[in-house]
Amino acid sequence: MFSSPTTSRLSISLDSLPSSRWSYLIVGLAISFACWVSFIQPPDGGYFTTDEQFIADSGVFMLFGATPRCLDWPGIPMVLVFYLLALGQCLINIVTAAKTGGLTAAGLFEVVDKTAYAYLLDRVPLITAGRLVQILLVGSLLIWCVRIIHRSSSALLPPVLRLPLVIILCLQFDVFVSTPVIRPEGLSYALFAVASLLILFSEFPAGSWRKPALVLLLIALLISQRLLFMFTFPFLLGGVLLRMGWSWQRAVGLLGALLLFMLLTMPFLWTDSFVLLKAFAGGMLMKVSGTQTSFFNWGYVTGMVLPAPTVWQLVLIPIGALAFWRWYPNKGIAALLIGNLVLLTVSIFHSSTIYITHTLPLRTMSLFMLVYAGYGVYQITSRRWVLYGLAGALALSNFIEGLMLEIDLLRPSMLWQTAAFLRTLPGNTPVLINPEFDNVMPRSRQTSIRELKLSEDESITQAKYDRQFRGQVSNPPPVSLRTSLSEDEQLNSLQRRVLAQYTPPDKYPDLSFFGDIVGFVNYYVDQKVAMVDFEKGKYAYLITKDGTLTYPRVAQFDKPSHSGPFYVYKTPATPVTP
């Protein structure tokens, strides 16, 4: 029979344990590596994801009053970061213009236009600046985590677990390489870590609402950055309530306070309620409710989970759950954490569409199971080095997984090499191109004008509604429906207006992006129709990932790369003069 933490037979002197300096050194190591791969040795083109670009676009075009673009999460904290960065760039440009003299009131608006225009030509500098802000925010929150851990009472967190918890928390794949550098989820990871550490290991003074209010604010910020973390509410809200002491009055007060904080941290709930509803119901629930042949999504398990260097951690999670139940003093909170983890695991792996970002709440909640798995081994062996060795092995496997990603990203990017080739083509050369270049290549004025018309084409938008609602939407659709589902088109229209107004004539190739689904993006052309037009000479060149086509090949970019190969074909017909 194992003893409880307060009466453990493994008596430890706090003076014999590593000091908190080691914990701060670990945070510094993680953040330094993130800075290195972001700014000192970044991948080709800086490499930004579609999600990251969407959030940056939303922030920049808040200057124009545009509703932020949302996928499965609002991303509001980072949207506001990019808004402030764009606003700061505008102020710098205004000061610079004022020094040259002749700046009028109308000229101020032109400065805003040209700031947005510079961003659309090259998104990398602003996105890189946003990454720096996120790394600093994540680093600050991790330092807060270290302070919570080292100030926690021995009754809630055995002192011997302090350094291992910091190691597992800060040297996870999500912190060490992936999230602060190339993903917008790093901030949500760190916010969840702080909120859960406060619930599990900090003191809640009796009768005081100060600590609960702080945790609720963190939860509201967490949800505003990553909506998926709503599925951790049983643990988060239930944990706060149990730490305060259960009562119906406190439960109602807790929900009311959370709603207030969410309205403060998610201001678009006031002005664009339907947009956020669409982001949740139209995005997340559609992925969860898809059809598949088995209960679990074994395609994701076999393709993404089992090959990972960290897959062996799965063995530790049930061991850690048993140890957490045995040694964590509050059985109610232990039940909430373990139960929430089980339900979240079942629901996510049942989803028909899963991305690695969808499993982020699972990985964050599993951290405590991993730590307590080490504590169980420590209790059995009575050897502290075994606990530290297990924590080191966990950190090493995460480092290997992160290093594998980084090595892949640092290979020459065929995407950016192909983009460099495209820039050598004469202005207004008609090119049919893979949609991966949508936000990489600058657009010609001709491209922007055509895409502006297509973005505002009601017939294409109606086709999109018919596909989304299975033909149940009237024509014309209700105005409220149109406004709540058209933020993509509104943003596209703004961007194309800016590009059409300020791009010099004959500056860039005339790009037409092809897609499999007609109307998925208004300005995408149907792939089958476009290929026929390419054969007839409507497009001079074709950029595609398909290297098996029999058209005359002009160039190929097919070296090993995380972006995959691209091939450049020339039309077999005489190109139509633009």
C-alpha cells in the first residue's frame, strides 16, 4: 500500500532538491530555440501556415473595419496583436510621410492603404513580428508556470515533482519547436497550462473571489484564442468550483463571471455573433460529425500517432492516471481531470477529420498524467534519479520529434523556389496555378480586378450556400445569413481593391487558381474546365504538383521538401494574347 504525499516514507529535504534556477534555465532553453528557428535560422520564406496567415490578415484589415476571419477558433488575442502591429506600422509610415511634407488628412487614409498593400505583397515580415510577440507572451506565461510550481504547497504538489513538471511542461513538442514558431496555438497551450496549474496546485483563500476571477479571465482568453478548449470546461470550471467549495450560488456566480469575461475578451460576440456561431457549428461540428467506417479514426492514429517518436508516452498516461488518483489529495478534481481526458480522447479520435492541432487539449491535459506516472515509479523504486531520468526521456523524445520537423522545414522549399521562378515571367502572363500559391505570389492588377468581380459575384456565392445547406437556402438568401457567412468574400474584396488600386500595370503574372470544388473560394476556377482552357492556350503556363502530365515541361522543382514538388508546363497551343 502506497502512502499519501503528506506521510510519505520518502522524506526529502527541500535543500537537496534542484533550485528554481534550473526551471528558469529550461524555460530559457525552450524560448531560445524557438527564437533561433524563427529569426536566426528560419525556413525558406519564413514558412507560415494558412491559419497563421488568416489571423494576420484579420488583424491587418481590422484597420478597414472588416470582421475577422475565423476557422475553428476566434484567435482574437493574436488577431488583436496583428492589428496593433499594423496600426504601429501605419503610425511609423505617417510620421515618415509627415517629415517629407505635404501630408493631408486624406493622405492619412492613403498611408493606411499602402501599409496594407505592402503587407499583401509580402506577408512574412509582419507575421514574423507577430511570432516574436507570441514567443514573448508564451515565455512570460511559462515563467508564471514556474513560479506557481515552485510556490505550490507540498500537500498539493510533492516537491520532488517540481523540476520534472517544469521539464515536461516546457520541453514538450508544442513549446520546444512547433507552436510558438509556426502555429498560433502556442498561446492557448500556455494559457491552459497557467489556468490548470492554478487550479491544481495553488491556494484558494476561503471566501475570496480574487483567485477564481483570475482563473476565469485566463479561461476566457484561452477560449478566445482557441475555441476547441471549450471541451476542457468540465475540468476547468469544475476544478475552480471544487477549489472554492461547492454551492449552487457559487456555480451560478462562476458561470456569470465567465460569461462577462468572455464578452470582454471576445468583443465580436457583441457585433458578429453569427460569424462565431458559424466558426463553431460550421467548422468544428462538421468535422466531428463526419462519416467513417469505424468508431475511431484509425487513419489518423496509424498515420500521425503511431509513427511519432513520442508514441511510447501513451503507455505512461493510464499509469499516471492511476497515480494521480492515488496521490492527488482532492479526489473530485482528480476525477474531473481524468474523466475529461477520457471523454475528450474518445470524442476527438472519433472525429472524421483530425488535424494535429485538434489534439492539443489532449496533450496539455496529459502532461499531469505523465508527471504522476514518474511519481508512481519514484514511489516504487525510492530512487529520485529514476524520476528525473523518465522526465529526461520524455523531453528527449519530444526534442527528437521537434528536430525531425525542423530538419524537414530547413530543406529548400520548392514552393518558394517555384514562386521565385514565377516572378521572372513577363507581366500579365496568364498562368494557371496550384492554390497553395494563393497568398505567396503578388497579384497583377488584372488578376486583382478579375478576382474582385468574382468575390462579389452573387451567383457563385449562392452556389456555395447551396452546397453548404444542401439547396435549402432561398435565392436571394436572407440578409442576415449573407452577412454572417460572407466575411471571406468581404475580406477578399477589400484586399483586391487595395491591390487593384496600387499595383502598377504589367507588374506581375496574371494568376488563375484552380480548385476541385466550384465556389469553395469565389475566385477559384474549376480544375477540369481550366485544364481544357490550358490546352486551348488561354493560359500560357500551368503550375501543378502532378509530374505525370504530357504537356511540354518548362521547369521542375522536385527536390525533397516539406512543401512537395511543383512542375511548370507550357500550353501545347499558341497562347492567347492577354
